[in-house]
Amino acid sequence: PATLGMLGGGQLGRFFVAAAHEMGYKIWVLDPDPNSPAGLIADRHLQAAYDDYAALDVLAEGCAAVTTEFENVPADTLDYLAKFVPVRPGASAVAVCQNRIAEKSFLRDNGLPHGPFAVINVDADIAAAPASLYPAILKVARFGYDGKGQARVANAAEALHAFHAFKGEPCVLEQMLSLDYEVSVVLARDENGRVKCFPTVENRHTNGILDVSIAPARASACQRDAAQEYAERIAERLGFIGTLAVEFFVSRGELVVNEMAPRPHNSGHHTIDACVTSQYEQQVRALCGLPLGEARQHSASVMVNLLGELWYDGGEPHGRYREPDWSLLHAVPGLRLHLYAKHHARHGRKMGHFTVIGSDADDVLAKALAARQAIGIRGD
Ligand code: ATP
Ligand code: MG
Ligand code: MG
């Protein structure tokens, strides 16, 4: 069977490996972590840095095509691999999504809705930023995720302080928007430009980390459609091939693009259980030049993230991490638990998720929130 390459070994990669295995492919994973969730189930785990060219040569030689689950893979790595083997998505599309300055500029240049922002490269950029941006969020341009590399700032003095705390790394300063709620769109685009869009999802965040995703979103139908149209336009303008996610804010009734991820997305996990084709199967299909699958959602669904806190017993003086009682979840009809086989629990670390599916959206949400409470995750 053909062998496919995956850059990155996190849970998104692990679900890709599982989908690809079911479809008859072998997978080689490149990730420096010896215990990476995807590496553990891959046919071969190349344990090396993303810029280890000897390892990249091995990957390029052994694989028919290469994709990524880790948005911070160096663009040079993708460019290098592309000399030998198809790489999807390509380096230029990934480069836009992995740098907030490039991303915001892309949105602006393509007439896509985005919030007010300023690019901050040096102290003077903060002095020059309009006062109307405050209160604001300073975000490092690269390598942020789950709300890391972000600081909420009330004024220019605080922004300057935060900029120095980020060691003068290039940043964007974003106006803090008042959020009605957040939604996202996951889609797949093939090499011929055909797109299959999953229904728009509603996302609830806690402390900057995705907490609960409700699909389809309870937004008005026209807003759901508008989000899909914006996401399709973004995919097309990026020349994107693969699975792409676009996060949106709904602020005072208006859709605003927050950011893009050039890979499957946490808010698309439910597609495994609630859609005809999962976002991971679509990634395999786009990578291999196969026709994309049907993206229809056959059941209402709610996905709940399981963070490291849940493992923490909070005991004094030094609490311990231990496994929660999963049987409480297995007892809920329509609920499916997905654990990522991460070796160490940590606060804020995504350890797994569960999805509840059913025919009635309100019923599914109530069930999911009750299950969440039963295993000790406080309600919001
Ligand atoms: P991830 O990649 O894990 O989604 P991230 O670290 O890239 O997260 P963002 O998506 O930029 O972070 O922000 C995380 C969350 O913080 C958002 O989903 C939103 O809840 C809140 N947030 C971020 N920017 C703003 C803003 N300009 N106004 C209001 N809320 C914001
Ligand atoms: Mg992000
Ligand atoms: Mg985000």
C-alpha cells in the first residue's frame, strides 16, 4: 500500500493516522517527541526535529505525499520536501496561517472581515497605534496556541510592558471585540479546487482554550452560510489543498475572521462521529488526489474537550494526576470518548474529548453538559 507522511505527532495527527489506516494507507510520522500520540500508532516514527534534513530525506524517499498537522512547521521544511514529493497544503498557504501579521494582511488584502489591528515590530509602533484599539490584546505573531503568547492590555503603557515581556518578538495588537459568540468552519479543498464544507460550528472558550463545540451552530442560517462562504473564499485565495479551519467571532451581530488553521481543527473533532466523512478522512483524500467525501452532518453533536485539570485530584499539599472514572461517560447513550494516549497530564493540556450525538440539538447539549459535570468539570 502507499505510504503517506505526516509532519507533527499530536492528536490531530493521531486521528489522521487512524483514518488513513482504515483507508488502507501506511503512515510515517515525523515528530521529535518519542511519546507523540500519532507516532505511537504510526507505521514508522521518525523522531527528529522539523528542520532535520536527513530525516526529511528519509520521509521524502519513503512517502508518496506529505501533509502536516502542526501549523508551526517551518515553511522551509515544506518547500524542501516539495522538491521531491507532493506536499499538501503547500508552504505558501501554511506560511500565511502561521504568522498573525501575514494572516491579518491576507484578510485585509482580500476584503475579508477582520477586527481593527496594528502590526508591532518596535516600541514606536505601539506609540503610533490608535488609542481606539484599547482595550486590546497583544499577540505574538508566531507560535501562539490555546491563548498562549497573548496579553490583555488596557493602554499603550501596558502594551509596551507586554511587548517587552514577549522579548520584542513581532506582534499584532488587536482591538478587544465584544463577542456575541464564536463559530468556526472546517472545509476540505482538493487539487481541482472543489470544496466540501462542514456545517458551521459554535465554539465556547474558557481561558482562551476551546471548551465546548456545538454543531451545527445555533447562529441564524444566513450567518452560518456567510461563514462558509468566507471560509471557501479564504481556501481559494490561499490555493489551499487539504483540510482548513477558519475561526470567526460574531461581534455585535457581525462576522469577523479571527484566525485560520492549515489543518484539521479541534472544533472539527465531532466530524468523526457526526458526519458522513470526517475532517481527517478528507485530509487523506485531498492528499491522495481522491474525490472528497460527503461532508453532511447526520446527527446533531456536542464536543467537550478534556483538559489536564480533570486528571488533577487537587489533594494537599501536592495533588496528583490520576485517571478519571471513564465508566461514567461510557454509561451515557450516544456519547463517544476519544483519549489521545498522552503520557503526562498537565493543566491546560488537551488529553482527550468526548462527543455526544443525537437527533435533537437541545437534548444533545443537555446530555453533554450533564456528562461533563458528572466527571467533575465545573459548569460555566
Ligand atoms: P487556538 O489556535 O488554540 O485557537 P490561539 O492561541 O491562536 O488559539 P486566538 O484564537 O487568537 O488564540 O484567541 C483565543 C481566544 O481568545 C479566542 O477564541 C477568543 O475567545 C479570545 N480572543 C482572542 N482575540 C480576541 C479579540 N480580539 N477580542 C475578543 N476576544 C478575543
Ligand atoms: Mg491559533
Ligand atoms: Mg484560535
